[in-house]
Amino acid sequence: MNLFIVEDELRLRTSLANNIPWEDHGIEVIGLAGRGLEALQLYQRKKPDIVLLDIHIPEMNGIALAREMLAANPLVKIVILSGHDNFSFAQSALEIGVTKYLLKPAGNAEVLQSVLEAAAQLRKQLDQLHNQELLQQKWSQQLPQLQNNFFRNWTSGKYTVWEIEKYSHEVHIELSAEDQYAVAALDMDPLPDNETRFGGGDVSLLQFSLNMIVEEMMELENNVWVFTAQEGYTVLVFKRWKSEDANQMMLYVNGAVTHLLSKVKDCLKLTASAGICGFPGSMEQLQLCYAQAIKALQSRVVYGHNLAIPYQDQQGSMAVLTMVPDLAKRFEIALETGDGQQAVQLLDSLWQNGIARTESVEDVYEHVLDFSSLLIRIIHQQGWRLKDVLGPDIDFLHMPQQLATKEQILSWLHRSVQRVLAHVQDRRKAVSNQTVKKILQMVEDEIDTELTLHTIADRLYVNSSYLSRLFKQETGATFSAYVIQQKMERAKQLLQQGAKVYDAANRVGYRDVSYFTKVFRKYWGVTPGEVKN
């Protein structure tokens, strides 16, 4: 520890410095001063740990000097020597943070003991501060993982509202019960057959790369958090302000996610897909939003890869899908996502690992009950009625003993799986057809305007890539080809009814007659005038 002595009496100053065995106790005297301004200058340059200060010195009051020293370094320890037994001086010294107030003539032993006590206090304080800094440093290092765990627990429904608010504050995430939130889940698509740089063992590496790209891209975005789900998905949570329009927010989410997928493709030369929840939800609804995003992501088996897929299935209840390695869970997921080939393969695997190996009646029907419970849970999680899905095969759920042989049991299971898959496809088509019907009606009602896929997508609050894929899948034609077909059919009809070429062009959305004539001739092989005549 370093000691600085401020005393205006030369004899006493010299005695304090030389007649006390400071070095024997680990104390080094680094400076002496007899006047206030000189003391302040030396203090600022020497930066001592402890100051032995006379309360009456020229140029500056000792209390004022102590106050200046403490302002420059709150950790410095000051021991005051005073020749006056004045309570107000002592009180003032202690109020500003002076460690000890000694009355002259204090003996060398008393001065030494007071300085050593001050040194001990400083060491303890420095140790505490050092430990606090280490804890703060470790906390800062662990904070990203703590935040990731918070989002995992939040999206899995482990927190109540008050716990969400409490724990989010602890990990420095600003949330409000008045705001709403939307979720998007991103994952790398399966590797193409001709991929040579990566193999099946690189899935975790690619998922990590995806996460790093997304975090870097979204680093400067406000009100967006990125975390990694247990399954390896990269998940974005978007916060919607109370004053922000929900539809506009979902348009932003679709646009942001589509842009991210494009950047991932540019960086990795591989594609990724994303699932987006249907609509913003409150704090307690984030679990539902997350489940919707995961379910939308899993529907890439239908729509293909490199797409941001919005959640569309608005019928039935939402089931939270959690990927686990066991066959039963994978079978459940395959059924819910409509992956028929995978579902049949997993059913056969479950069969070979279960009923096919049983040797007693009790074991056989124990496995039948397991299969029955699994089918019932899957169907009920979707909000469907057993009778609507299974039809006459529902009877075997009530009376499994009617299945007299293993062959009958296997045949019933295959029929039931196909019925569930067919119901999944029917419900999916119902939602898809509803969207396509809206598009067809827009084309019919607004054929006299310039229609583009982007304007239609914005009005339906989905992204254009998804809409293009959906429209072609349902109609067999691209959107632009369908619009031209409808416009040319209508124009031909109008011309045959006696409309002028200019009027026919205008009524199907063409303001340039020469361009209309060019398109018409390319489509029909004749000019509008020839059709009219």
C-alpha cells in the first residue's frame, strides 16, 4: 500500500515519515507535502492508496482537501490528524468519507494502527470489487446462453406471464405485456444429391452457420431477437408495438425472412426454409405462435424448399410439435405433416420392433392399445373427430379383440394411417383452395386493372414466392399465364360482341392499344381487328 503524508509542521512531517516502521508492515511512503495546493497536485500525480492528512494546512482547509481527494478517487482511505477536539470537524470529516479522525498528539503506535486499519479496509474493498468485476464478466459471458434458454422456456410454455416479465428483466430483454409477438423458424433444407462439400454429418455445422448469418443480419434490427431452438432451428421473435398494425407487421416479417433466406443461399450456396406464425400473439400466446411456425416449416415437404411458408391451417387446435429421436414421435410428426412415405416406413419399423416380436395374446393387444392411443392423440391434437377420420375402422378402437390375427392388425393400422394422411391432405387443400379462390376472384373482379403477383401477395399478407408456388400447385399454371389467359378470353368475347378495339383493351387493363394488339396476336394468332370483323 502507498502512503501520502500531508502535514504543515516540518518536524512532525519528517517524524511521521521516518520514525514509524512503515516498510515492516508493507506500507511505502511515496510523498510528503506541507501546503494544500502542493498536496493536491502531488496526490493527482502519485495516486496514493492512503493519505495521512492534517486538518489545518495553509492554502486549503483539510476537510476541503479530503473532499477533493475522495472525489478524484472514492476508494482512497484518509486518516485525519487534528489538534482540536472539535466535534463539528470530526463530524464533517466522517460525513465525507474519512476513514479515521485522530487527535494530536497521537503516538506513533496509534498512527500506525490507524493506517494499517485503513489499509485492511482498502484491501477488503478491493477484493470485493475484484470479485464483483469477475462475476460481472462471467455474467456478461453467459448472458447470450441465458437469453437463449429464456426464449426456449418461453416458447415451450414453461413460464407464466409474471415469470416472463421477471426472467426477461433478469437477462436484459425488454418486454411488455401490452406488446404482441410473432415467430419465424428457419432451418437448412436437406442437402441435394449432387452436393459434394457437405454430408449428412454436417447438419449441426450448417445449422450453426445459418444461425450466425441470421444473427449478423438482424444485429441492427430493433425489436427482433434470435435464438436457437432445442431442435437446432434458428428462431426469430419479432415484437410488435401496440400502435403498429398487425397486418403490416406480418408483411414485414414475411419480407425480412424472405430476405434472410436469400442471403443464406448467397453465403452457403445451399437453401434454407422458414415457417412463419399466422398472426402476432400476446406473451402467453407465444407458445402457440412458435408451434404454428414449426408446423409451417414442416410443411416444406409439400411446398418444396427455399420458401418462407406462412402458417395457413386455421382449423382445429394447435399441437406443439417437438422432434425427438424415438420412432413413435417421428411417426406422429410424419402423420401430422402429411409425409405419407415416411409415416408408412415408420409404421413398419414400429411393427417390426413391437407386435411382430410378441409371442402372447396379452402382449399383442398391449401393443394394439399403444397404437390406438397414438392414433387417438394425433387426431385429437388436430382438433378432428375420430369418426370423421377413421370412418368404420373406428370400431376397432373400441373392440380391438375383433382383430383376430396379426395380419388383420397390420392391415387395420395401414388403413388407419392412410385415412389420417388423406384427412391431412384434404384439410391442407381446403386452406390452399380458399387462398387460391380468393386470387381467382380478385382476377375476375379486377380484370380491368394491372394485376401482379406482388400486389396480390401483399393484400393477402403472404410472401410472393410462397403464393407463386401455391397457385401453380393448385391450378397447374403460373399466375402471370393465368391472368393473360383470362384477359385474352374476355377481350375476345368483348370484340365478338361488337366492342371497339380500344374499349376492349381498356376493359381488360391495357392502356396501350398497340401493346394490347401485340399480346392478343401472340395469344390468338390473329389481330383484334380480324376477330371483330
